[in-house]
Amino acid sequence: MELITPDFGLIFWMLIGFGILFFLLAKFAWPIITKAIAERENYIQEQLDAAAKVKDEMKNLQSEHQLLLAVAKEERDKILADARKIVEKMNEDAKALRDKEHEARMAETKVIIHNEKMKAITDIKNEIAQLSIDIAEKILRDELTSKERQEQIVHKWVDELNLN
């Protein structure tokens, strides 16, 4: 039973040893331990504050990103609208140029057709004149075969000339 119930001397020395240990721990270890715990607590708090700050910055960056994205979409839409306007203007200009060229070709073609028509009319008139001269020559040959007939025609023309 001695093992279960300690003696007074053992309890006394154990209390003195515990007191010395407690005094040493309280004098030297507790300040260091509490300082380390306080530093660790401060470090953890700083890390939590930094994380909160980063989280806030991420929210700001996300909202800025969304704003930039909206601005970029607006600029893209504006650029596309301007490009469409330019394409439409180019198409209209090309159509106007094509119409102008078509009108110029039509006018040129009309002039060419008129010139060809006048040339054809002139050719026909020249051909008719040549045919008329040929016919008149043949008729005069037949008429002027005799000397008497020639004299009659010459007198007739002279009389006509004096009358006019």
C-alpha cells in the first residue's frame, strides 16, 4: 500500500520541486511562450488581413475587368458599324461609278452609231449619185449618137441658160 499512498516527505519534496519548476517556468518560459503566441497571433491576423485585402482587390479587378470588357464590346460594335458604313459607301460609290461608266459608254455608243449611220447615208448617197451619173451617161450616149441630135440638145441648153 505504500505505493498507492505516498509519504509526507515525498509529497513535500514533490511540492518544492513543482514550485521551483513553476517559478522557473513562470520567470523564464512563460514570457517567451506568450510572446511567441502573441507574435504568431499577430502574424496570422496580418495574413488574414492581407487575404481580405487581396479578396477585395480581386473583386475590384473583376469589376474593372467586366467594365473593360463592356467598353471593348462597345468599341468592337462601333468599329463594326463603321466598317459596315464604309462598305456600304464603297458599294454606293462603285455603283455610281459603274452607272457613270455605263452612261458614258452608252453616249459613246450612240455617237458611234450616229457616225456609222451618217457614213452609211453618205455612202448610199454617193452610190446613188454614181448610179445616176452612170445612167445619165448611158442615156446621153444613146441620145447623142447622131450629130443632129447633139446640136438640138446644145441649142436647147443654150436657150435655157439665156432664160434663166
